[in-house]
Amino acid sequence: MAFLKEDGSLDIEYYNSLPLEEWMDEFASLTDEQVDEYISKLPANESKEPVRVIVVDYPMEEDGIDAEEFLKNLRKRMESSD
């Protein structure tokens, strides 16, 4: 059973206050849409989810990619899309 606020959104604070075993039981009962909502509302460092791999279409150098250049270009694309 999903614990919802009056507006119909998930009660994130409630879920985060549960002990781990109860959190796992409750989380297993959420729909895919509710899981996406839960994950989207968490700060990056508070997720109980495993790290998700982000696949990028970016050319690789012999030694890998230049992370600073990649992030700079990503920021430019994000700013231009707003």
C-alpha cells in the first residue's frame, strides 16, 4: 500500500523514516510510476537505490574521456535546452 499525501503524491518523508526492513517491504509494493516519483524527488546522496549507469554517446580517447570537458559540454546542452 502506497502512503500518499493529500495531493496524491508519495509521502517521501514517511518512506525515508522507515527502518530498512519495512522500507524494503513498502517499496516493493510501489508501482513503476511511484518508484520513478520516489527516485526523482530524492537528493542525489539519499537514494537507497544502487548507482545507475548513464550511457553516453561520447567519443573515447585511448585513456578514456576528459571528464571536465564532458561536463562542460553537458552543462552547455542543459542550459540551452531550458
